[in-house]
Amino acid sequence: MVASQGRIATYSRTPNGRIFSCHNHVVKLIVVGFTLGFIDILPEACAAMINKESNIALFKNRRTTSLQCYSDGTTKDVQKLSYLYGSMSAFYTLETDDLFGYSIAALGDLNSDGVTDLAVGASNDDDGGSSAGAVYVFFLGTDGTVSSAQKLSMLYGNFNSFYTLAADDRFGLTILPLGDVDSDGVADLAVGAGLDDDGGSIAGAAYILFLKTDGTVMNAQKLSALYGNFNAFYTLIANDLFGRSVAAPGDLDGDSVVDMAVGAVYDTDGGSLAGAVYLLFLETDGTCKSVQKMSNLHGSFNTYYTLAASDHFGVSMTSLEDLNGDSVIDLAVGAYQDDDGGTDAGAAYILFLETNGTVKDAQKLSNLYGLFDSYYTLRVRATSLDLGWQH
Ligand SMILES: [Ca+2]
Ligand SMILES: [Ca+2]
Ligand SMILES: [Ca+2]
Ligand SMILES: [Ca+2]
């Protein structure tokens, strides 16, 4: 099914099995990253990378050696953004272990100067507390260097007018533009803080940041066990890690307000750390109108597949185009410790959604399902990397 509609390529050792979805002029390209063996440790902080030809932003961290995820398997023209490259240091300073580049997202042209702008997470930034986290908004020049920048954290960008980040929240663990939630003409940004403690230790949280065109926060809505009306529908508990991943499915239910998917990778439905994904149907203020969970116990997922303990379903996600032609956006979800064909070999699911957020059909991609092994074989992941994202 998927192989006939697009091409699947491996990404060279992204941490934590993150899924990238991107498109080029030839094929619909779904890039699935799997954690394969330890490679090396680079003596520098993480760095964001921009491929100028494809307009794809990537990241590179201490456990990544190469950036090859294009249809021909090569990198082309690349601009690095780090403390030493891309003029970033003219605006802010990175410190040891900030994990700048841990997450990255294209923002569209926020400041309307004709050049796409970029958000980069630094989930272990220490503004407001050790590893409270931060996100940078970069206004780019046509050469991919930084022409101006706005940091969003407890100390910058007006975020603290709305919420307080605590130590180890890991704000910026994931970032993604959702679309224009409040219809003010400016794209709004989802930011995960998966180690937030609302409702229990590491229950997790996600924020919707309503941005101004200068990159500062005009308004914000937190979604967690305590905020955003989420708890009217489901209960987040300790160690759910809600907010580890986020996807933007567009307006799934057709009420003209964009919706949001959030992964809770340590959810225990049907097994310890089996994982779960929530579809949040949003109001224009970013609160939940309704919520649909997908897991072993919810959302009809178990009609098609069963998650095992420690699969970590929801560790990564991306919305896809409408693959099956039913006019409803479909969703790819990673489960990087699935054991098909080898311990922690990993898997991804393509979920064909109903407009109410339940699963209409599903296709697993792994060593055992979805023809994946016709193209690649996933190797057993080195157990020493189990804490890949938990720096
Ligand atoms: Ca711009
Ligand atoms: Ca907006
Ligand atoms: Ca909607
Ligand atoms: Ca569809």
C-alpha cells in the first residue's frame, strides 16, 4: 500500500526513531528514522541544519553522523546553525548541554519578508531552571543564515506572561506549526514539554503558542492534566510523557478550527510503556473541544494491531497527506521499540483516520509488515542507546 504510493528511505540514525515526512518534486517521500547502533559522539552541541535546495530543515546531534535523507541519498547545499555557524551567536549564546537542535520545524514566512523562518528547540536550556527548555525562532536570510532571532523561554519572548516553566520540563522537546488556530493570520506553534509534572511526575504537557509576527508570544494555551480542558475527556497520570511528540492533522473534524495530535509515549494501556496518541479537537483559543485517544484500549486501534509492552507507540508522529483518498488526512506514528524481527527493531504505523479521530484502517511498517523488509532490514538496536532522547 504505502510502497506503491511513495518511497520509504532510512534516515541515518536520527535519535529516538523520529519520523520525518517531506515532499519533493518527484515522489512523496516518507523518511522513517530508526535507532540503529551507536555511531559516535561529536564534541559539540547539537546543531540545526537547513538544506537550502530542498528547503528541508534537519538536525544533527551528538549521536548523529550524517545527514542523508534525500531522494538520491545525498546532501546538497547545507547551512549549519550553531554557536559557531550561521550568525546565531549575534543574538543568543548556547551553553553546554542545551541540546539546541533537538527539535526543529519550518514556520512558514512569519515576518512576511519572503523567506521561510525556522523554529529550533533547545530542550535542555536552563532559563528558569535546569533543563526547563527553550525554543528559538529564527528569521532567515536567503542564504540560510540568521538575520534575526527570538528566544522563547522563561526569560525571553513573553512566554512567562502566561505560564511558568519548571526545571526538567523539557520545553521544546518537540515543536511543530499547527496552522492558524485563532484565525488571526499568523501560524501558531505547538511545543511539547513532555517532562512537565502536571497531574503527576512526567505526566507531560504541550503548549500552543499564539505568535506575533516578531516571534514573541501574544498568547498561550497549555494542554495537560490541569490545563486546556483536556481532563474533561481523559486522565493523564505520572510517567505518561504526554507531549513527547506532536503532529498537525489540519482540521480533522471539519469545524474550521485546526486540530492537533499529541503522543504519550509511556502510556500503559494494554502494557507498560505501550504508548498512546491523542487527537485533540481544538477551540480557537487552543483549549480542547473534545479528545480521542488511540491505544490498545481506545480509538479502534486494536481492531488492527496490538501494541506490546515497551513498544513506545507515539514516540514520533507526522501527519501525511490523504493516502487512501477518503479526503481525511492520515497519520504516521512511530513505535521505536517494537520487536518485529529483533529486539527494539522498531516500527511505524500508518493510521487512516475517521473525522472523529478514531482509526478507520491501519498499516504497520516493520520487518514483518507492510513490505518494508523488501527494501530494508532493521537491525537490532543497541540496548546502550535506550536512553537516546533522555540526555
Ligand atoms: Ca521570513
Ligand atoms: Ca494565529
Ligand atoms: Ca477541527
Ligand atoms: Ca485518508
